[in-house]
Amino acid sequence: MLEIRDKYSGDLISKVREISPVKAIDYIMSSGAGLIPEIIEAMESTLTKNSADFSRSITAETGKPIKFSRFEVETCISVIRYAHSYCDSGGIYGNIPRLMLRKSIPLFYSAIFPWVENILLDTVTGILSSLLTGSVPVVFPPETAPLTAMKFAEKTGEVAGTGNFPAVITGLYSRAGLTKIISMSRIRRAYLFGPADRISRIFRLIGIPVEIVIHDNGSAAAMVSKDADLNAAFDYILNGAYFNWTANPDIRLLIVHPEISDYFVNQIKERISNAVPMNPSSEEAVLAPVSDLEDMDAFSRSVKQFQLSGGRKLFGGDILREKFVLPALFADDHYSFPGIPPFGIKALTVMESPTVSGSLEIINSLQDISAAAFFTSDLYLLPLLTEKTEKRDVFINFYTNSRMKVSDFGYPSSLYGRIAGKLCGKAVYTNYD
């Protein structure tokens, strides 16, 4: 049995039975859905009527602050509504039959591996991606956070009249078990969510060839020129680096002009020093407890290694209370800090660059950065920043109620490519007309 505990209090929430490979195969093969629009309607109804319950569930089993959990549920509802309107417009029917996914003749199955940081959004997106590409979804939630996905499947099945839908397989992350399930259940596609290292681990567990669709929740770099609106840029970076528990990429690297570097560093130190650990169910909470104490130890070791390699810890990174870590600020000339910290830990690395071309060169060289944000008042830089940035998403002066301009979503077979372009496929967002 898996013991699921509240990430803040440690109280036992539930015990979840681990499903054996044999039972998992039977469970998957007996699952199915009705017509796509009806299932999507059931998904929307489930979240709309139970939004508060799902928000509390996310916060309890992941530690995400409640206001961000609520935003995650609202985002899911918006994405589902868009998918439903897409069905109504007939957009999907050019690719797959109108009458499909009947229990007796499913086309094939897709495995969905959501990550704990966006457990509901990843689950919903994976399900919609599966449905809109003609497959039956099967969800493999993280062992530490299966309850939200299970509850969503149960309530959606009740509304749709299909029993538990989709199938949720709990407690099975062994290579032998996954290989057996995938090979015997006609699973032909896998949706992998999370940071690059987590996606790599899941990828290695899948022992047979399947189509892999990667939704890396990603990290971002931000560049601020000395002529930018510094206060607005600071607010964007502070929220994106430290107080961002939504679906947007986390800002992990800040590249600033040397003349404004001290301003940013001092402002960040002052603001994050006021962060206080508290119950994530509180409306004032902005920090999440680290989901695993082993993750905390691993983060501490990586910080020490970072300092040995020449990096500097400017502020934070200290344990405030068991399961809480003060947001960290680092400085580095080579960006050697190792990737995205574990869920519950926020960190930002600062570098200096006097030129835009130098900043672009740094950003384009980073393999673990999937998005870039630029702050400048120079309109003539827009074509350069848009065309020369080799990242999935580009945000330019994106700090107010901005219009969104999108160029080339890419990934046409992905739901994110059609529904949430800023999460998958190259997109450009700017305030400028």
C-alpha cells in the first residue's frame, strides 16, 4: 500500500493500493470512453462543480499553495472548454472518426505520466491529447501524488456514465512492470511531463519503442537591458522565479546589464528575505514545502558542488523549517548550476552581460532552458529577439495585460500545439503592436 501524506503536516491522507502489472493490464483493456465531446463535457462538469475540492486535494498532496492550486484548476477548465469548442467546430474530425473509442474497439492506448508540480493540469492535458488523437488515455500518476488523478477519473466517470475513466495505474514504476503493461495493452504513445531529468528517468523505464510526446514544464531565462522598465521587469522576474506555482516556465537564469545588476540583486534579497513558511492552505502562502526530504538533501549537495565549481550563493537556500527552504539567489559566470531544483525549492542564478548579442548567445547555448523573456524599450530589437532566439517560447516585455502574438506553434500532433501554444511549440508574446 502507498501511504499518501499531507506535504505540510505529514498527516496520513489515504492509503492507495499498488496495482500489479497483471491487474493493470486487465484494468486498462476494460477501460474505454464514449464519444469525445461527451467525455470532454463530463471533464468540464467535474471540475466546475468540484473546483474547491480539487484545489484542496492538489494542495494537500503536493504542497502547492492554495491560491496557485485554485489557479491550476481554473486553467484546466479553460483548456477543457477550448478543447470542447474545437470539437464543436469539427476540427478533430478530419483526423479521426466521429464514432470512436467505443469500449469494444479502441484504436490504441496512450500512457500519461504527469508530474507532481502540475498534477491536475498534466493529467487533463494528457487525457485531452489522447482523446483528440484517437487513443484511450491511461494515467500513471507519481507515487507521492496519485489522489487528484484518481479522484478526477472517478468523478468524470460518474458524470459520463463510463465507470472510472480514464484508467489510473498507481504505484507501478518498475521497468519490468511498465514494459509488460505497455507491450500487452496496445499502448503506442507516452506523454511525459516534468523537468528534463524526470522525463529522462521515465523514458528509461519504458522498455519498448513507443511514440514519445514530451511536455517539459520547462525553465526560462530572462534578459533585462538597462533601458527597460526596471520595476515592471523586476516584478515579473521575482514572481516567475520564486512565486510561480502555475503552468508557466520557471525563471532559472537572469541576465542583466552590469549597470543594473546591483539594483536587481539587492531588490531580490530584500523581497525573498520576507518569505515566511506557512501552511499552504493559507491564502497568504507563497512557498511550498519540499515534497521529499531526500530532495532537500540532494539540493544541498548540488549547492555545495556549485560553490566548489566557482559559483556563489548570494542569498537564501537555507532550511527555514523542516520541509521548507528559503528561496535562493546565486551568481555565476558560466551557468553551471544544475537544472531545476526539486519541487518546493525555488532558485535563481544571476549573470551579467553588457550586450544583447552576448545574452542571446548564452540563452541559446543552454539545453535545459525552454523559454526566454526579454525586457527592453528598443523597438528595433524585436525582429532580432524573435528570430534569433532558439527557444520554444519568447516573451517580450510581457509584464502587463498583454496582447498575445503567436508565430508557428509547431508540434501539430500535440494538444498543447493547438490549445496552449505557449506551453508547447514556438510562440512569441509581446506588448508591442
